[in-house]
Amino acid sequence: MRHLLMFVLFPCYLAAAVQLQFLPSIPVQQTCSLVVDVQESEPILSMTTKGNQNFKFDLLAKSSSPSTKGLTLPATVTLTIRDVSIRVNANGQEAVFDPTGQKNSPALNAFSHLLNQPLNLVVDAHGNLESNSETFDRLLKEYPALSDLPLDSLVNDLVSDLFALYGEELSPGAKIEMQSSPGPAFAFPAYVTYEITEINNKEITATLNGRVDSKKVALEKTIRLNGRPQKVEMIISGTLKGKASWQRSNAMLYNLNCDYFYDAKLRSRDKQWTMKMKVSQTITSAPLDLKSP
């Protein structure tokens, strides 16, 4: 009887499960930073690269149906890119993109037209962005060079983790495995595991872990060795490790730190070599000051 009593009482001391609460119609501003480091064991593909990308954008979410419990999905999300800077050093040659200054390609020139253009997107009931967007279609018709940029993937990267745990019952120690949103064939883990590490009055914190299973990719670029062009095959695998936190008062305000590590083996007819790549992503959020320019 004593053991039964302990079993009955024990759940009373467990923290009650909670859900993330997203507040609609309250604009927030987010800053996303990407740092890329690619190193080849031999300079065959000339892919040794270090780069920084920084985006600043506004987000405003609105429920498709009225609710007194906060934002409900599906929902419309308006994303407005306010600023972007890209600096890449590839094999000792630096390329800089500044929307108000130097632009280095037709695609980046066209990208500057995305600034301050509200992009109306739809987040489905599972927290994933729907790929179709009338805004994208209009911009691609107006600026065809944008078709050289992976716009869907870019926008998805900016907001995919924000709604990842929407509707989930969260408690310390809980693990939630989520299927990743579609992306480049080898870039993302098929599944990401979120483990809730802390819930306090201010925020909910989780770790992120994922694995990119070994995949074989045929590169479009050819190399010239021994006087003849040769195709290159790559076998790549990787891991994801990160941490995210959402504010209890409004989960639209969240912070994310993720590191993607990749190892690749490359092979042509006459050569084998390796490549390592690290991509670090940081997202910070703040309430949008509507008085600021």
C-alpha cells in the first residue's frame, strides 16, 4: 500500500506540461547571422570559403480564424526583410554585397529589390511554410534574376524553427522528434530532436540534435585533371547541434544557436580528397519599435 501511495503522489510533484503561446498581430524584429567555413584538403574544386551573411527582418503573424488563446495555425505571416549584408572570401578573393552599395552579380542586384517588400506567407497547421507564394511569383516576374537564388529555402531557414514546437505539450526532459522542412538534398537532417531542458517563468529552453545520413551527390561542376574533364562525386554526412529558447509571454520572441558540421569525401576518376564544412546560425528576436525608422 505504501508503494502504491508513493506512485499516486509522485505525479503531483512533476511540472505541468505547457505549450508555446504565440501572440498574433504583434510585430517582432529578428536578426539572423550565418557564418560559413569550407575547407578542402586539396584546392581542387577551389571551394575553400569563409563567409558571413546577416539578415534583419520583421515578422507579423495573423491567425486565419479568431481565437482568444493566441495565434492558431494555419496562419498568415508577413515577413519584411529590412537589411542584408553578405561578405564571402573564396580562395583569397573577397566578394561583398551591400544593398545600398556594392553588388557583385545580377542575382544579388535583384535581391536588393526584396528589401522592404512585405512577403505574405502561409504557415500550415504543422508549423511548416507552404511553398507557394503569390508575392514570390510577382517578384520573380518583375526581377527574373531572382530565380538564381533559392528564395523558398532562404525564407524557410529564417522561420522554420520558430513554429517547430507549436501545439506540443512541453515539460522538462520531454523529447520531440520533428521532420525537417524540405531543403537542399544534403543540407539538413531528415529529423531534428528537440529536448526540453528548462521551463521557468520567463522562457522555455530546448536543445536541438540531428544527423545528416551519408548521401551520395553528383556535382554539376567538372574538374580538369591530366588534361581531361572529369565529373566529381561527393559522399557527405553531418550533424546538427543547437539550442533554442522561446519567451513564455510571447513565443514569437525566440533565440536560436545552431551549428551544422559536415564531412565530405570527393572523388573523380583520377583523384580522391576530402572537405569539411561548418555552418553556424544565430537568430535573436526583439519587440519591434514602431517609432524607429
